[in-house]
Amino acid sequence: NAGVTQTPKFQVLKTGQSMTLQCAQDMNHNSMYWYRQDPGMGLRLIYYSASEGTTDKGEVPNGYNVSRLNKREFSLRLESAAPSQTSVYFCASSTGANYGYTFGSGTRLTVV
Amino acid sequence: QKEVEQNSGPLSVPEGAIASLNCTYSDRGSQSFFWYRQYSGKSPELIMFIYSNGDKEDGRFTAQLNKASQYVSLLIRDSQPSDSATYLCAAHAGNNRKLIWGLGTSLAVNP
């Protein structure tokens, strides 16, 4: 049972390039989340999907878009990467926030 | 602004001691609380959750909740060097499907 799988694990982008971070969960969870984690800033919610077919902005959505492709998959897209988007990105899922989240292993993104 | 606050540490304890990690929250509507452990370079891992006032024990870990004081704590008994990590506290408020996260407390257990 893989849990939450994120790809890629590492990525270096040049300013202005685009990329999509992939996330898939095999736990039949309804809700999925994208976070970024920066030193001293903690976990900040970018976007979330409470259920298949819905997405909502979190605290720091600017510069990102998401797609809830189906119940299993939730992708995060950077259309035009900026150095300020250098961060560690975590995908998480839950059957409901009252039960806590399961996190993927993260993507370390560097924008130069 | 709903907040969860933690002392950033570092909290340093000797091996075998009890480590006490504390967390306060501002939203009185918060109903459930979570402790996550995050090793350096890894993702957060859920170690304890608590919904009711009082204590909840799981092995060497005890979570304590006092809703009147809006206070959550995590006790780690017989601390081991492998417990050295950052501990994140999170609160969930009712119908809101999102967790509110603290910034974490860094724990160092010294052999």
C-alpha cells in the first residue's frame, strides 16, 4: 500500500519555465491538499480539493493552478516559475480533516 | 486569524528523560488536535490525535488536551535519540476541512 505518491522528488527549473507536480493516493480518500514548506514559515496551504470535482484556494494560491483529475489524483501546476516558488512541496490526503492527513514524501523544487 | 502556536525550541533533553511539547490554539471551535513528527528532510508523520479533554496514551507518547485553557501537549517518555525531530501541532475546527498548523518545536534528545 503506497499511500500518497508524489513525483518528481527533485526538480530544478529556470525562471519562467512551467511544470506540473503529480500526486496520487490509493487510500480512497476524499480530500487532497497541496502545501509548501519554507524555513520559518511552516506548512502553508496552496490549494485543496475537498472532494472529486472541487478545488479551492488556500493561503498562498498565487502562481499556482490545480487539477483534481479523479478521486486518486491531484496535480499542481506552476505556469511561470519564479525564484520565490523555491520550496518543498507536499501533497496530502485525508478521509476528512478530523482524521488527520497522510503526506507524500515531498518534491524539492529549486527555481533559478 | 485562527492560530496554533508552539515554542520553536530547540528543546533539548537527555536520553531517558520526559520531553514535554506544548501547543496553544486560538479558535475555541477547534474540535480535534494532531501531533505530527517530521524528521529533517522528510514529510510529516501523524503520531497522535486527540478529541476529548484529558489524556490519551499510545506507547511512550501521551497527548493531553485542555479545551478550557485551549492547550494541547505531547509528552514523550523515555526519550530516545531517534525522537529527535520537529514536532508539529495542528488543530481542526468543525466543518472546516483544513487543519491549522503550528510552526513546530524542534526536539533534540542527547545520548
